Amino acid sequence: MKLWLKYADIMLRSQMQYKTSFILTAIGQFLVSFSVFIGIYFMFARFNNVEGFKFSEVLICFSVLLTSFSIAECFFRGFDTFGGIISNGEFDRIMVRPRNEVLQVLGSRIEFTRIGRFLQAIIVLAYAIPNSGIVWTADKIVTLCLMIIGGTFLFAGLFIIYAGICFFTIEGLEFMNIFTDGGKEFGKYPLSIYGEGILKFFTFIIPLALIQYYPLLYLLGRTDNPLYMILPVFGILFILPSYIFWRFGVKHYKSTGS
Amino acid sequence: MKAYFTFFKIRFINGLQYRAAAYAGVATQFAWGFMTILMFSAFYKSNPENFPMTFENLTTYIWLQQSFLALFMAWFFDNEIFDSISSGNVAYELCRPTGLYEMWFVRSLSSRIYRVVLRCSPILIVAAFLPAPYGISLPVDIMAFFLFILSLALGSFLMVSINMLIYASTFYTISPMGIRILSVSIFELFSGAIIPLPFLPDNVHRIFNLLPFASTQNTPFLIYNGYLSGKSVFHALLLQIAWLFTFVLFGKLLFRDALKKVVVQGG
């Protein structure tokens, strides 16, 4: 943990070297997700509701997902450039150091500019919470927190899998983007609107619906089943198979030799 | 002129090497397009009378957008150009007897085009065989098809000419990240990459239409699916030409100014 803080400190200082660029990037991150928000707003201005979900209800969904994505991205994006780490032989150096390799990969890149996106998510969340018409009892607050935590771990898991695949393919697989960036992009609406098949896929294979659609139903009072409330916990557990996959990849690691 | 064409050819052939990456990209874009269509279909089911175009028009738009993504993706920049500016290698480029603006223009254009050449046909072919409301339909008539091609060309030129401004700005700021991401966010919203522009509220739509961003991808796709027809096609084309002219002129002026003061950072 101390080592990680050290990494974070170095990263922060190096990113602060280009202050204007840092601020512009953070603003840009903010605006990118803001334009997505505007997109949702305009869609609802025209259509009013989608499959029975109102604007403010979708906003809860959107902001929870964006919050967890931006947290996960800030700390776990090191895995995103992992293809590069493998192909330039950097990973050999990581392996010989007497520290956990996950920690070192994490430390290789920490994106503080994601603060822009995080801020956006928090603002939308702050707007959506009082306006969604939900009565915020203790259990619902717990559900909301679980959703955010579960989402963070889920995306972290996906980033780790993304990196784990690099052990076998050397390069990052663009296709994985459909689950990470795509999950963020399409998860802004409750996953049920995409139809049965997609919902099942995101329930049993990539458990995105567990942190999004089902607990949302509980939040909105459309179901009283307390099971739906604790489903995000399985989202947290998703990190375990991801980590196992990663370990499996490390075992099979062959250096590229450069 | 011949030199630029040769330059285009080199970059183009070079780019065609990366076929495996392109196929992975095709799969991603296909899944992406499919999800987008499902999303719109949910809105369509909830409130069909508020749909600004027919559902077939929309799916056609989405598939065109996915097939020609590489022409219009806002986040795509040639990193070598940024590197050559911040590392000082631009000095070598200046030694060549070719215009810097023209050379980089051709270079950016060719790297966009080879990506499209690799990616668009598989997406278009599969999309053509999808069942009726979900697939891509033929252009409304042969005239619309030719106008679409013309407009597509103008749109991609315009796209590159806007990119050139971003490259030029690197001469002044050294680290391009900030301006890049700002331009991406503006583009995504204003060009109809997030939602097709006709889905915006009418008065917002009218304003967005006049901005240069709408002239990149929105115009050609709407010509293809017949949303724009008759006189409005020609207005849209004229607007595209006017913006293209403005941006090329502005870009060239900016390059000239930047090169007057350029400081090569050693190395």
C-alpha cells in the first residue's frame, strides 16, 4: 500500500508538470461524458420515457455506472497499456522485482485526469438522487453504495482480463473494448431495454446487469425482493475469476525477448 | 501534385499491412452498431410517433456510421505528427521540397482511408443481409448515391482540415493531450456521433446543422438514407464546401504563422 502511494505521488507530480494540459484534459474528460449526458437529455426530450423508465431514473443508472467506471479507470487503466508493457519487455523487469506484479502494473499509470469524468458523475448523481422520486431509506442507500462499489470492482476485473489476454496475444484485443467502454456506453440505460438476450448475457457472462439493472429495480421500488439488493456483491466477486485468469496468464508468460 | 499522390500511396500500402487488427475492429464495430440499434429500437417501441425518421432510415444511418467510422472518428490522430513536432523532427520535414500542410493533410487522409477500405466492406455486406428493419437499405435512388459519394469525400476532407488545426496548435502548446480531448468531446456531440442530429429538438438541430461539425458525417449519411432530398441536399453540399474552404484557409494561415516562430527543441 505504501509503495502504491509512492507510485501515486510520482504520477501526480509528473502529470502536474504540464499543468495546462492536465487541466484541459480534465475538462475534456468532463465534457466527453457531459456530451453523453446531453445525448440522453435530448433523447428524453423527444421520447419522454424508454420501456417505462423515466429520465431521472435513467440518470441514476447513468451516474452510478459512470462513477464506478471513472474510479476503476483512474486506478486500473495501467492494465490498458499492458500490451505495450509486454511487447517492450518491461514486464520482465517487473517480474524480477521482489514486489507483487499487479501492484507494479497498477502503479505504471494512474490517470488523475479522470477526475473530470468523476466530477461529472457525482454532479449527475447529486441531481438524480433527490429528483428520482425514490424515498431514501437506509436499505436503499446501502443498495446504491453497493452498486457503485460493485461496479468499480467489475470494471477493474474487466481491465484485468483485458490485460490477461495480452499474455496470449501480445497486443491488446480491441474486441474487449465492447465490454469496458461499451459497458460504460450502453450501461447508461437499464440493460433490459436491449431485450432478453442481451440482458441474459450481461447477467450470466459479464455480470454488468447485477450492479445495474436488478438493484435499480429495487431502488425504484419495482421489486421487494431483498436478493436484488445484494446482487452487486457478485459484481465485487467478479474480480476473483479475473485475478485467477491473470495468474493463469502470468504462468504462461513467455517474454517477447526485446 | 505527383509527390503528394506517391506519399498517399506509401502510407496507404503501409497501412494495409495491419489486416488482423482491422478484422478485430470490424467485430467490435459490428457489436457496437448492433447495440446502438437495439437502444434506438427500445425508444422506438416506447414512442414511435416521435421518431424523426423511419426506423429503416435510422439503421441505415447507424451502419453507415460504423462502416465509415475511421473516416470520421474524432479521437483518431496521427501520433507521429505530434511526435515530430514535440521532438523537433519537424525540422527534417521542413527540408523537403513539399508543403508541410499539404503533406500532413495527405498523410492524415490516407491513414483514415486505408482503415475504411479494410473495414467498411465486411460491415456493409453483413449489414445488407440482416433482416428488413435491422439491416442497411439501398440508397433512395442512383442520384442520391452519387451525391452521397461526393458528400462523403467533402466530409472527410473537412474532417482532416479540422484535424490540421489541432496539429497546428501543438506548435504552440507542445503537449497536445488537452486540446485533443477537448476537440473530441465537441466533435462527438456536434457531429451526430452520439445521436444522429435529427433526433435533437428541432431548434437545437437547426443550429447544429449550420456548424462545421454537422458537415462531416451527418450530411453524407442523411443524403444516403433520403432524409435530405431535393434542394436541401444542395444547400448542405454548398455548406460543406464553404466550411472546407474556410478551414483549409485558416489552417494554412496558422501553419505559416507557427512555422515563422517554430523553435526546434534541440535533438
